[in-house]
Amino acid sequence: MDVARAVDPPLNALTQDLRAAGLRATGPRLLVLRLLRERRGHHSADDLTAALAASGETLLRGSVYNVLGSLVDSGLVAVADAGPGRTLYEASTGWHHHFVCSECGSVLDVPCVVGAKPCLEAGLGDAEVTEAQVIFRGRCPSCATAAGR
Ligand SMILES: [Zn+2]
Ligand SMILES: [Zn+2]
């Protein structure tokens, strides 16, 4: 793969972030990280594989999974906890929660009022809580608007 052609302007920033996270800046890592940052939001490995193919970059699904694994381990990418279903990935933006629309399935970020783990107390005495994930469910703004008409 011709990485110089495939990944242009933000290449330096992406390369620097990968190196700062202790990873070599390989072509597949650059492609997947750039895609997640450009698109924002939450994407499955299949979505990412298809999006890369549509832009002319053929990465096998297995490679996409491998790349996502190393990006998650390094903290550059996070697994979005949005309940059962496909695993969704997003470029890391800090600790936050998710709202899942029960009508259209869209997943929206919900800022955490505390901003760091753990943001809720479990009330279990000496238990050591490392994180508390809250999943908000209901109708997203566009579905709620559509339903109100
Ligand atoms: Zn919706
Ligand atoms: Zn998110």
C-alpha cells in the first residue's frame, strides 16, 4: 500500500500520536485512526472495513480488528459501551457515556458530569469501583421530533 498517497495532510499529527502511544506508524494504523477521527461517532469493525474499501483502501477485516486492538490497547481508540450488539469503536475523546436511540439505533455521546472514572458510587462499602458506565436509552432528538409531529 502506498501510504504517502493514501494518507495526506494529517499524517504528521497521526504519526506523532501513534509514536507517542508507543506504536509504529504503519499504513493500516494510520488509515484506521484517521478514519475514526474524521468521521467521529461510533463505528463497528465492519463499518470501518467497508468505508476503507469504498475509499479504495483494501484492508482485510482481520487486519482492521488487529489494528483496532492495538489502537485500543494504546488508548488512542476507545470501545464505546453502548450495550449489546456490535462492538463500536471511537477515537478517544475522554471519559463519557452513551445514549442509544431505541427507534433508529443511533449512538450519541453524553458528557460525563464528573469527567473521570468512576463517576458514580456503588454504595458497596469497601468495594473498589474502577468505572461506572451508564447507558441512556430513549428517543434521540430527531426521532423525538418526528414522533411529536
Ligand atoms: Zn433515533
Ligand atoms: Zn462515544
